[in-house]
Amino acid sequence: MNDPTRNPSSDPALAAVLSGATWDQFCDTLKRAGQQILRPEAPGDAFTRAEGWRYLSRLARVALEMHVEYADPRWPGFIKPSHETVKIGADSPDNLYLSARIDGRCEYRVCGTRSTVSALNFATKSGGYVNRDGRMDGSGFIDAKRMVFDADGRFELILSRTPQPGNWLAMDEHTNQLLVRQTFLDRASEQPAQLSIERLGANEPPDSHPALDPLTLHDNLQRAAGFVENTARLFADWAQLFQTQPPNTLPPRDQAMFQAAGGDPNIYYYHGCWRLAPDEALLVELARIPECDFWNFQVDNYWMESLDYRYHRIHHNKHSAQPNARGGVTLVIAQHDPGLPNWLTTAGHAMGTMCFRWIGAPERVDPQTRVVKLADVRAAVEGRA
């Protein structure tokens, strides 16, 4: 509450707002976040550093939306936590991500229309990247395949701690976020779901939204800055970990780490680092494609940002990849198009990270990788080398 009778001498946060320390603390944390870009194991070339500074600016932009503008769980609204110009933790180019700030002690209703997007799911989470450990523990998960829609694809989904009839998503007292994933086979032809969220039982008219509270603003700015620093640290730690395995490989790992950071429980993840000379190509080969809801592979930069899929072909999925005569798929990663199916560009990068996902696959085929000379890539893809 905005209370003019508060005494700054007995309220450090209010004193910080008045003195400017609120802003100083926010800026100091952002400045300290820059040390994640300067870590000794991170590449030191100007290009990778520049991407790192841009990455922090992107994190700051979404942090202010998430923790300042849309931070009040009494008046929730959806934001896009990752998209074309904000990229976090190997964001999937095939996904539309939405999130809303909620409070597990309340109840909420999501209304919407299913539309034609290939996959849709909802997850309630606690914790988040604002904390140093980056954990996002799940309290509930529901996939559209288990939901009920009317003939026009409309639905309601209730979020609460106690079970409800119909479409229901569990929360617990620590729940603070709703995360929505929509996954496209083909963005050009599929329509995303249309969604809205409201808190139930408030009995407050829309124009009763309270004025800005100085103490809340102080806390939210510090949370936003903490989100930038801790998100950068978490995925710099991952990139460092991936460098302990041979480059240009995608070994299966313990999935608990990925799930603890908010991963979709339907997904089995493979992550790795790649490094290629200008005259080399990386082949990512699937001997066969088992029955599954979806799979995709993407090329990322060192900071685990998907490369710019607005302008470059940097990923393929179940729909877009062309199978080979043996019933498998070979993806070709190289700077320039070798004139072969399933080429992905490195978009001017000499190294980075990469991610492969199986979604809804009761059986997994581990992707195999090998580096070949560009001069030999056609023979390698066609099985002659």
C-alpha cells in the first residue's frame, strides 16, 4: 500500500527509494552480472563477447516485464519470457512460450481457444531464475491431450490447490508461476492458442488496480536484477559443463538437471557444444525415427541462445526434416549450404552450443554425430564415406 505516513528512518526499503539506493542496488547487480560474460572458460573473442552483452540486455528487458510490469499475482497477465529477441536456456524456435505471475494461495482461471498449434501444455512452478540456484520446481502439469474442449476448441482451466471438476491444474502454497508451452510443427500454417488469465474470488472491478507501492517497486527492481545475474550464471554453468564432454557430441545426460530448471516433463533433452573450422561440417544422424509426438534439433550460440531463426535456417523438426532412404535423418550443420537436404547454418559462428529434443517418445534413438570435411560431406551423407 502507498502509505504517506511511513517513516523512512524506520523502513530501510523506503529510505532506499527516497535516497536513490534502490536504483543503485539494481544497477550494481546488473553490473556484477557482466562477470558471467567474462568467465575464464568463456570465449574471449569480440564476437562472442558482443553476443554476451546483448544477451544481458535482453535478459534485463524481459526481467523488467516479468518482475516489475507484470509482477502482481493479483492482476496476472501473460508475457513472453523467450521469443525472437529474448532467448534463454536453448529456447526452442518451435515454441511459443508464455508465463504469468501467480500466487499458490489464490485460485485462477485460464480461458482460451485451442486453435491449431500442434502441442499445448500448462505447468505451475515455484522458485525461478531470480534465485541463485535457478530451480523451478513443478507443482502441476497438464497437456492438451488430457483436456476437454468444446466443438469450437474453447476451454477453461482452473488453477488451485484443491482438485476441481473439468480441466484442472494443481498448485501448492509455493507456486508463483504459470508456464505455457505451445509447440509448432509449422509456424507458417498453424495458429497459436488464444489465452487469458484471471484471479478468482477477488470481487474487484478492473479499475480498482492499486497505485504503485514504493516498497513493492524496491523489491521488484532487485528481483529483476537478480533474475539477470542468476539466469546468466545458470546457463554459463551449463555451457561450462558441456565443455567437459568432447566437442561436437550430444550424449544423453541425467535429465534431473534440465527438469529442475523448468524443463517440460514430456521432453528428453540432449545438449552439447559444437566447434567447426570453415572447411568442416557437423553431421547429426538419427538411424531411425521412433514413434513420437515431436522432435527437433537447433544450433545455439555459446550463451545458449538459439541462433536468429527469423533470418536463418538454424533448426529442423519432425515436420521440416527430410528423411533419408534408410528411414532415418541426417542433419548437416555448416556455415554455407552444401546443396544437401536438412542443412542448418552456423550463421557466422565458429562455435556454440546445441540441443536435441524427443517429445512424447516412449523409445529414444540417441543422435550420433561426426565431423567431416565439406569436400567429403556429400559422400558422407549418401553413405559413401
